[in-house]
Amino acid sequence: MQPRSFFARSVIYALLAAGSFLFLFPLIWLLCTALKPVEQTMAMPPTFVPRTYVAVLGGKQTEVTRDYQVAEPSVLVSPTEGVSQGRPLLVPRTLYDAGQGTVKQVTYEGGEKKATLVRVRLLKMVEPGAWHVTERSQTKVRSRELRSDVLAESEITSSVKPRWENFRIALATMGGKSVEEAEGSVTALETGVGEDSAVSFWKFLSNTLVVCLLGVIGAVFSNAIIAYGFARIEWRGRNVLFALTLATMMVPFPILMVPLYSVFKELGWIGTLKPLWVPAFFGSAFNIFLMRQFFLTLPRELSDAARIDGCSEWGIFWRIILPLSKPVLAVVALFHFLSAWNDFTGPLLYLTRKHTFTLALALQNYQSQHGGTQWHHLMAASAVVTLPIVVLFFFTQKTFIRGIATTGIKG
Amino acid sequence: MRANEKRDLKSGLGFAALWIVGLSVFTLYPVLASLFYSFSDFSVLEPPVWIGTGNYERLMHDVVFWKSLKNTLIYTALSLPLGMIVSISLALLLNTGVRGMALFRTFFYLPSLVPLVASSMLWLWIFNGNHGILNVALRPIVAVFGAEPPTWLSDPNWSKPALALMSAWGVGNSMVIYLAGLQDVPQELYESAELDGAGFWRRVWHVTLPMISPVIYFNLIMGIIGSLQVFTQVFVMTGGADGAPARSTLFYALYLFSTAFYDLRMGYASAMAWLLFLLIVGLTLLATKLSKSRVHYR
């Protein structure tokens, strides 16, 4: 349906643009968050671009965090008596008495409000819009040791700086290191987390690749062999077995879940990667169906001619049919890789120890332990798990779209 | 049996051998075992003990079971229509033949590629009650009415709509299937409809939708099967299988999972799995019956 009028086309473009924004925004937000320092992930109003702020603190150029913005005219003072002696204090200007050099401090004692006057030294007058800033440091974790100040916006220089180290830290914490250790502010000895309880991110990646690649090899070859038997050889019992095969596609996974667990337990596979890739070597109903439909479209004469030349059945399959079937093999390989990469239920059921985890399970495990505050690290880890799939998609886009359109599925 | 029939049987069985093993070990045996377990008391640690229909009878009185069924049906009722409207609308937009269609298709498809665990993390962050970007955007709007935006996944009333919203973001697959269906619709039909004076909406309603009705039917069935079994995103986003907050996201598959693998009541869980199967078959038949007069095959 081609729109003719300029107006109709404009409406379509507007809708497409709005839709694109809604669909892409979460992904953009994922990347923005992954590249920010932690305090900027929760900044109000939210910022998009990760920045670094530099200001002069104690006479030195220092990287700072902007903690909050001052709302009313205030003073920055340093008490010369009392408990907070020597520590800079930000007080509303109404509570400051310039003549006396005191601020009114309200304390609660036994539920009763008590106002006391505290002698102070004036450090500076602060106008609304100024920022409370704190030195950003990885080595000094205790906030009392960190220098802070209140500075006007013009005194802080800001520049765009994505924090790529978030990725390094996220991947290290995903393996079980503490954030402090990953940031390099403490060593493994200090945290008390032994080296052996931490698993490297690369271990998760290699587990995932083992499951994906062995699974792809298994799925491509087993289903091709089986489908050939259904499509190009006529034998007694074939149609009954094929009907049974189609019927099993109706069975939902929850029915198989419990007995499969017992089967794998009997085989001694629980806690290993085997339940996740070995079954791929024994075919799957849907892929058999898909490949059979493809093999049926290849002309019968091909096989007949080869048979007359004395070619064995296996020879026909291997040398004639398989090379002609690359499109369908590619679809099966791609979708198996994708579903194995994304699979969460399988690893959750069968993997028990951390060093066997796949990326999907390791990511969930990471979230359940560090979730809640470390959004920048969580987003960085999520981006890492997503990226290979997106790259794969851009290289195989045609196969992808054709595969979904003809099969109606994605793993 | 003639000599070449025998030869064909031998080579046929040879090619199918892997599948005969695979089908028996990984599908047929589990199906039969599951049926047996569903009539037994079974904890994996000890062999199953036959108890007849005990599990099914207990399920009928299990309030948590009914709660999980209700939750699942509500979620399906929210996410299925939403997903269909979004994916059909996007496919219709992409099918207008405007320039840059391949690019827009990629944009809409990209989210469905994100691994479910990763997209769960992302939406957990977006739905965050305090700092989530959704509420940051909503706060000034609802403030006009003197209200606060919901805390989504922490609010029992909003957790299911939040999950449905997230699922609409990943409709890329069904969109591509609809698009393939739309591209098969003969152009002449639109032209003759236009000659008869049909406007855009009438053409969509009387030409497009009937012509792609088999695709809609296919996606509807797939959608029913998928959303009745929703598990991963809920497990990740609500931190386990207890359906937090206040059991509002305790879906069928989560209750089944925790019954089987946390409580080790494998027989009871198997009975649940068979009831789920019956539910899927029932809803599929219902959808088939209701859509029979509306699905047009060419």
C-alpha cells in the first residue's frame, strides 16, 4: 500500500521515527548508564552523556563528583568549637549571624528541640545553584577522608568522558571479586575473598561458547542426517515415526523438565555442561521438520542419477544434498546458536557450581548479589552479554530475517 | 519384502537412528515418566510411590496454584493483545514502502535480539521506582494530577502491566512474520479496493487483515503458548521464584519450578505440568474455533 500524498508520507515517517525512538531508547539508555560513574546514574535531572568534573580543591586540580545543588543562599563555615570542629558546614544564610560569627544549630535532646549557637569561621558565601562537590577517589573509601567544597558552576570544568573501566570492573565483579578489589583499591588478601572462589569472566564466556558451538555442530549434522532419512528415502514406518515427531512438538517443556532432570542425574551430568549440548546431537523435532521441507524441494532426479552412478545413500547425502542445503543449514545453525546463548532455564536447572556457569546464568547471579545500586556495572555486564548477538545479527541479517519469515521462530 | 525395500528400510533406519535414540530418551521416556510421576509422590531422592489422582485433587484445593493460574491468565490477557497491536502496527508501517524501510525494520527488530536475562536487567533499571528513567519522565506529568508514578515492579498492582510493557518491546519476531505475510498480499487487491473507493482504514480492515489472517492466527497460538509459560524475565526481575511483590508475579511456570526444584515435590509439579498442557490445548482449540470463520486460507 503505497501512500501517495505528501501528508500521508509525513505521518508515516513521524510514526516510524516515534516508534524507532521508543524501541531504541532503552538500548541507548543501557549504553549511557554503562559508561557513567555511579553517582551520575542517579543524578537528578538525569544526564545522558557520561562526564568528568574537575575543580580546584585545596589548591590542586582534582576530579570531583557533584553531590547536590544548593537551593537557597547559604554560607560555608567552619565551626571553631563543638563536635564538628574544623569540618566545613553548609548552612542557610538565615541561620548565620555575621556580627557574632555564629550559626544557630538545632539539636534534639530527649525529644525536645534545642537551639544552640556555635562559633564559626566564615569560609565563603554561597549562592543558589552552586554545587557541593567531593573529591573522587578510588583509594580512600572512607568519606571523612575525602575533601569537599561548595563551588559555583563556573568553577567546575566538565568534559565528556565515558568510563570504559566500568566494563573491566563489571566483568571482574561478575566473576565474584568485590567491587573494591576490581577497582584496585584493595587487594584480594584484604577482602578475605580467596582467589579460587572468584571465577574469571572468560570462564563464563568459554562455557557459553562450548555449549553454543558444540550444540550448533550437533544440531546441524544430526538434524540434516535425520531429515534426509525422512525426506529422501522411502521406508516402512517412516510416516508413522514422522507423525509421532510432529506430535511431540506440542509437548510443553514443563512436562519434560522433571523427568529430564532425573535422566541427566542418572547419567551423572548434573553440574556439567553436557545436558546443554549433548541432546543437540540427537535431533529436534522442529529442525527435522524444517530441513525435511527443504530437502523435499530438491529434485528427485539428482538422487536417481547419483544412484545409477553407483553412489551410496550416504554419498548422495554428503556430496549432493548437503552442499545444496546451505541456506537451511545456516538458519538452523544461527537459531541454535542464538537460543543456546540466550538460554537461562537450562543452565539454571542443570548447573550447580559457579565455574560451570554460562554468561546468562552468571549475569543473573551477578545481579542477585550486586543488584540494587551498581546499575552502571550491571548495564556494562548486560551490554557485554548482548554485544556478540548484535554483531552476529549484523553479519547474518539476511539469513536471520529470511529464517524468521519462513519458520516463524527465533530460538 | 523386496530386496530394495529391505535396503531402503535399512538405510532409512540408519539415517533416523540418532533420532530414534533422541526421541526415546529425551522426549518419549520423559513424557511417559512425567505422566507416571503426576500420579505419584516423588522427591527424586526416593523412588516414586503411586498415589492415584491425589496430586490433582490437592491441586484443586491449592490456593497458591489458583493464584498462579489467575496471574498467568491476567498477564496473557495484557501482553498478548498489546504485543499483537504493536507488532501488526509496526509491520503495517514498514509495509508502506517508504524509503529507509530496511533501517527502520532493523531498529524495531534489534530489541528482540537482546538476551532475555540482559533485557530483564535493563528493564529492571528503567522501571526502578526512584531513579528509573520511566518514572523520571512520568513524574512531572502525573504531578499535574497531584499523583506519584507507580513503583512498577515493586507494586503488586503494576508488576504485571510492567512485564507486559516490557514484552511489547521484544515483538520484533512476530513483526517480521507479519511483514512477510503483508508482502505476500497481491497488490491488485489494494488497487481494486481503492478503485471501489475504500479509504486507508477500510483497506486495512477489509483487505489486509483478512489476507494475513493465517499469520495472525499462527502468532496468536504461539503467543498463547509462550505467555502461559513465561518464566525467565520474571525469575530475573523479581529475584527468584516467589513471585514478589505479594505473589503478584507468581506465574504458573514459576510455581511449577519452585514446587519441583525447591520443595522437591516432583510428582505434584508433574501434575501441574499436565494441567498446563491441557490448558494450552484447550486455549488453542478455543482460539481455533473462534477464529475459524475469520481465518482465510488461500
